[in-house]
Amino acid sequence: WQFTIALLPQDWLDAGGDVFSLFADGPFDASPAWWSYRHPQLEEILGSALSKGKSWHSDLTIWGNEQTDDIQLFRSKGRVDSITVRFDLRQPNMALFQQVIQIAQQLRLAIVTLETMSIVPLDVLRLLRAAAESRAAHFVLDPASFLSQMESANTRAT
């Protein structure tokens, strides 16, 4: 039910950073992209869209609610490791889609869909289209069909 994106520094991409390399060693690891990124108002700007939520880890700052919409900032040794945004597609918060575009523009960040590993242009209609075409949207629209397709795919894979 949640459509998840990652935010990555545009400067890292402009310098030749490869999104696919962040998936190379198994689970998504954005930390190489964030190595040199600094912005004095990072947390203030990220927190402009949703109120601060409850975190389950000392290195994690959450705005919003993990069960609905949230923005997660993970740090390691004081440095940003990753920023992800999850949109609850059961009750889409249209303002949040627009706010995330504005946040990305303000912080010079790119939007990457974790499902497709593709960069989404900083345009709300393109972000909405990516959400609408996601597995999360398919699940929300027809959970039984989605689960049946996942079962079929898993059966073929084994």
C-alpha cells in the first residue's frame, strides 16, 4: 500500500553516480551517494511536509507515520545514509506529492523509485504516474489479483 522513493543528491548523479550501483550488493544502499552531501537546513526542509514522528532507532529521524505517509532520514556516524519517502496509496495525500517535489528542488535532490530503480523528473505529474504504475497501487486497487499474480510469478521462478 506504500509507494516508496529514495532521494539522492543531484550533484552525485551529475558527477557520474550510477543508481544501479546502489543496488549492486543486495539491498539498496544509498550511503555512497550521500558521502559528501551537506545542507545546513536539511532536517528543517524535510520536516516542512509532515510532523515529526516516533523513531525506532537512534540514527533514524521520521516525519509522518510509518503506517501511512512518512519521510525517513537515516544517518550513520553523523552522515546521511539515506532519505526515503513512503506514500500511502490507500488515501493519497496529493499535497505531499507536491511538497516532495518542492523539497527535492530546494535541496538539489533527485527522486528514484526503488521498485524500478529509475529517476523520476521533478514534476508532480510524473511522480504521480510512477505511483499509479507501482505495485503498491496495483495492490491497493485489487489485492486478490495482485497476490495471485505474485503467487504465479513465484511458482514460475521455482
